[in-house]
Amino acid sequence: MYSTRIRRAAVAVAAAAVLPIALTACSDSDDKDTKAADSTPSAQETKSDDAMKANEPFGPACSSVPESGAGSFDGMAKDPVATAASNNPELSTLVTAVKKAGLVDTLNNAKNITVFAPTNDAFAKIPKADLDKVLNDKAQLTKILTYHVVGEKLTPQQLENGSFETLEKSKLTTAGSGTEYKVNDTSNVVCGNVPTANATVYIVDTVLMPKS
């Protein structure tokens, strides 16, 4: 009987010694799992990040936009698209063309549109004689300008492989990914996803020409 008691005591001591080690191991494992879980972004967080990026302007020319004032991104977001464009010095030729075509009110009063806005440098690629001729031909100018407008707000994701009917009634195509997109395979988006009060603007480096 005495030896049986000794064996039982030895077993109890051994179990008591092993238990803290096991608990420590479990605790360490739980901590590692918790830390790993904490450091891994959830699907919801990833979606939130993507949504935030989807709402931000992008492209190399965006760096030239003022940080404050009417011509800044925040300022442009408060104005309808033609007014917003008039506050951006890089779009002054476009604004002149829109005024000559009598489209200021049309663009400002439209709802949920996308405008592919050529920069001054884009217009400068057109020989001056040809540009002057177009600027003085209201019908042709209207045709060209309305070709730059799509009747819905387009997200960058929609531009990845898209074909959209314009207000001019013919289609333009878009392709690309991330922060690099082309329109009609010829015109690059240099500052995209710019919000205005009634439109999303993609500033492009080449004037888009509808098919005759």
C-alpha cells in the first residue's frame, strides 16, 4: 500500500510539472495566432482600401493641380464640370472651345457624366491652321467636343476594357489598369478620376476625333 501511495504521488507531481508547460505552450500559440490575425488585413479592410483608392485622382499630371483654391481637387468637386475646368489653367483651350460651341450650360446642367478633357498640350498637337478652322466651325467643334463626353460616371475599373457611347452618338474605347489608361488606343489619361459636382473628369493628352 505504501508503494502504491508513492507511485500516485509521483504521478501527481509529474502532472503538476507538465501542466504549466502545456499551458505556456498553448498561451504562446494563441498569442502568435492572435498577432497573425491582427496583422492580416480583413477582406472588409481590403475592400475599404480599394474603395478609397477608387475615389482618388491619379496620374502624373495630377501633381500640377493646386493644393487649395477653386482649381484644387476639393475646389473642382464643388463646381459643375465646365466651371471646374475654367479654374484649371491646363484646360484653358478646352474651355475656350466649349464657350465657342455654346456648350457651357449643356455641360454644367448635365447629370452624372464623364468628360475626357484634353489639355492645352493636346490641342497644341493639332496644326494651328486646322485648330483655328475647327474653332470657327461651330457644328464641327460641337461634334468633336461632345465626342469627349459619356452620359454616365465611369470608374477606373470600367475603363480597363470598355466601350462607351458618347453624346456625339458614336463610341470611344478605353483600356488599361491601375493608373495607366488609354482612350481609343492613342490618348493617355494623365490625370484621372477627378471629381466635379456633376461629372468625373479624365484629363487626356490627345484630342479625340470622332469618325467622320
